[in-house]
Amino acid sequence: MHYWLDLVHPDDRDAARIAYVKSTETGVPFDMEYRMVVRGGQTIWVHDKAIALLDSQGSPKWIHGVIIDITEKKQTQLKHEGLILELESKNAEMERFVYTVSHDLKSPIVTIVGFLGFIEDDVKTGNLEAFRKDMDRVYQATFKMQNLMKNLLELSRIGRLMNEPEVVAFSELVDEALELTHGRLQERNVSVHIDPDLPSVHGDRLRLLELVQNLIDNAAKYMGDQHEPLIEIGSKRFEDRMPIFFVRDNGLGIAPEFHDRVFDLFNKLDPQSEGTGIGLALAKRIVEFHGGRIWVESEAGKGAAFYFTLPARKPNL
């Protein structure tokens, strides 16, 4: 038994031992799928069916059985289960998408319709000042709807429309993103520190630029009343042979219980804040489309650091 258990994968060993003991105690045949570590350290999946023959003392004397390699079958099964989980996740996202879009589009439309009535009254009474204020509210509602539709279009394009992947210096992406967010950074007097010698990445340049721009814009947006707002951009260590990048700020921070929610579509922790709630969902989709992952480390009131991995070179086919 000990020799056999030594071959069982460490994560499956306890379950296999328990099933074996139960089989010898009850006389019920041992029947289990588990992982086994074979020569060279390779892990395979096996289906083990066996029965213990006991001696006069009731102790196992012989084990008769068969072990069948089911690695290919199991990999297909796990892949199938993974696709089902992915489909369920996408369906849930689609439900949130439909509900939120209908809600968020309804809001500016109601505003426009309401203020068109006010504008009609303003024209009848000749109140030019009220006319201008009401027109401004209509314009704001229109721009809000336009911005929402633009972001939704960008979100839908990721994974469907892609530019030719290329190797690009991450520092170039940062410089371009800072130019695009210059107005917000200047308005809030945000300082930016960039680590030197940032590694290059391989991917869709336009999408990667959107990623960095969204993370910088998000950091600047939630600075709160920080007197010396600061954004730090850099890289540290590797994960799965991919460099880990970060965009870190000293702003409002995010409580741990909200860390997963911040990447959900249309999920705004502060409903009164500006924006559509799509930025971080867009960032997550871009990172995952490139084979990386993104996560946040933060505490309320202590700033937030968004970490993400990206391929440094073209993946091997």
C-alpha cells in the first residue's frame, strides 16, 4: 500500500487512502479516479478498480485490480467543464450587461425628454437664461449616452477585432497614455513616477494603450482629497514567464471585500462618481485576452495598486 500511495499525487493521496481503507473494511470494491505521478515526474490521470482479498485475520493479503490511464479522457472532460463555467460566467455577464445598459440608457433619455418640455416653456416665456441652462442639461445627457455607447463598442471589440500583434516598449505605452490623460492629471495636480528600464511586451498595441490609459485615468479619478497625489508605474518580478506591471496610487483605496467586484462590468463602488463603470472591466478583458491576469491590492484609505501580467514575447505555437 505504501508503495502505491507514494505514486499517488500528493493532492489526491488522502482521499485515496481513505477510499482504500473503507474498501478493505466494508469489502466494497475500490473504484476511484485520481492523479498519479510516474517516471520523470509526469502527472497522469488513472481509473483504479480493485478489490482486497483478506486473510483469516481480516487484513489485506492480496489486491486484485486494474489501473487504466484516462489522462486524455480526463483532459477533455476538464476542458469541457471549463468551457461550461466560462459560458455560465459570460451568460451572467450578459444578464448584467442587458439590465445595466437598459437602465443607464434610460436615465439620459428621460432627462432629455423632460428638459425638452422645459425648453419649450422657456421659448414660450422668452426666458433665455433658463433656456441655456436647460439646453446644457440636454447636452450633458446626450454626451453621457454617447460615452456609454462608445465604451460598450470598445468592450465588444476585444477578442473580436484585433490589430496585428507586435513587440512594443512598455515605456512608450506609458508615455502615450500620460499624454492622453494629461488633462485629468493636470487638473488634479497628480505627480507620476515611472520606473526606468520597463520591459517590452507583445500584443495588440492599441488595446495595450487602452489598458494603461484606463488604469492611469482610474487612479487619478479616485485620488480623493489627497494633498500630494501620486501615481507610480513600474514592473517587478515575473509570473509564468510574464513580467508583472503595476499602476499604484495613494488615493482613496478599495476595501478588500470589493477587490473582485471592481472588475465587474458597470460596477461602480461609488454610484455618484463620473464615468460609466466600464474602464476596469475593459482593462481586465484586455489583459486576459493577452493571456495575462490582473488583480488589485488595496485597503480603504491607503491607495490602490493594480497589478497585471503581459507576454514579453510572441507565444510559442
